[in-house]
Amino acid sequence: MENIIIVRGAGDLSSAVMHKLNKCGFKVLALEVDKPLAIRRKVSFCEAVYEKEAMVENVYCKLCKNTYEIYDALKEGKIALAVDPLGKYIEKLKPKIVIDAILAKKNIGTSKNMAALTIALGPGFCAGKDVDVVIETMRGHNLGKIIYKGYALENTGIPGNINGMSKERVVYSKHIGVITNLVQIGDIVKKNQTIAYIKDDSEKNHEVRASIDGVLRGIIKNKTNIINKLKILDIDPRIDEVENCYTISDKARCIAGSVLEVVISYYNNKI
């Protein structure tokens, strides 16, 4: 298992990276929190935390409880996933490569001394100081840019534009409580349609309404504890492209390709 790569975080962008690495023959271990909050759950390996296994574009990920189960999953050609937010498996397995794909917009614990090569996705890291390499995650001309010195662009908080829709297609919670979903990923929704309820501590149900017409591309897992201003759903205005709910995005594929370039360059002694 000398070529094992540990990836922190298993949301949709991280899953695209792991999918690419797995297809190229690398052994990948994902580390996640015990209650992931992914929106695009149909393309996120973190679903294995809840379902024991997850599949994205014919690559499988298996939840593992110990080192033996991790090795077994990797031998089966699957991505292994462990609940380990502190990254204890990094010290235990001593991988040559560690990738921070948590996308927290800040560094919450990854450092260069964790591995021979450390890579981070998005803002919050200084390449050459916090980690060896940073990958740009902001849409635009520099998406996927490999940064060896300095920072990625700061997060704007504005979602990518799809058919003229940007911030309109994403909904954030306005209440604290437990969410009950009334629709599923892939369903067609209409603007102002009630698609979920959030029940607060007083047992009052607060409606969550669709912001635009479109396809529900992502929604947080049913019965999740919701905090205020948490991103809870994503609507794609392209009603005729339902299949996009179940496939890796163009943005994610671009970022994954850049990570693969860095990994291969490392093994070919180019960095």
C-alpha cells in the first residue's frame, strides 16, 4: 500500500478527486466527520458514513472501522472511508500524499509535515507554507490552476452561474431544527413549492420553499440537524438535464485533473 493517498473530506469536489485517482490505480482513503453535510449527495462518497457504501460513476466507497477493513476495501479496488475528523489515520498509516479537500474556506488542521506531498483545494491555505500545493477552486479562467506559492482566490459566497441563475438557485436555512424533506434529488420543483420543513425546538414547522423552477440537484440529508444560514439545497434551472444530479460536474472534473497532474508529477520527480 505504498501508493496510498489520504483525502480529508468526501463531499462532491473531493469525491471527484478520489474518483479520478481511483480510476488511475491509486489506493485512496477518505477521512470524514461523523455527520457529513453534503448537498450533492448522489455524487459524494461521504454518503457511505450513513449507508455503509456509496457509488459515484461506478466507483465504490466503503465505510471502514479499522485498518484491516481499510486494507480489505482497497484490495477490492474500492475507496476506503473512515470517520476520522482529526486525521489520526495520517499518523498511523504515514501516506506519502495527503489532500485537504474539506473546503472549509480555512485551514482546520492540515500541515506540510503530514506527508511528503500535501495538497489543498481552495482558499485558506498558503502554498509553500501551509501545504506544498494549492488548487484553485473558483470558477473562471484560473479554475484548476496549480499554485506552488501563495493563495487561491478568496471565497465570494456566490454560487456558479447556470443559465443566468447564481445565488438564486441555492437555499440557506433561516431556522434551527430538524429538516424533513418532501422531495428527492432529481425531482422537478417549481418556484415557491414547499420542498422541506424545519421543525424547531418548540415543535413549530418552518417551510423551506424552492427559490426557482428547476431540478433539485442537491438537498441535505433527511432528518439532519440544521443550523441557521446552513446551505441546504441546490436547484439547477436546466430541467432537461436531470442526469447532472448523478454525475460529476465540469468544475469537479477540472479540479480532479489538476490534482492528478500534481500527484503524477510527484511520482515522476518533477516537483
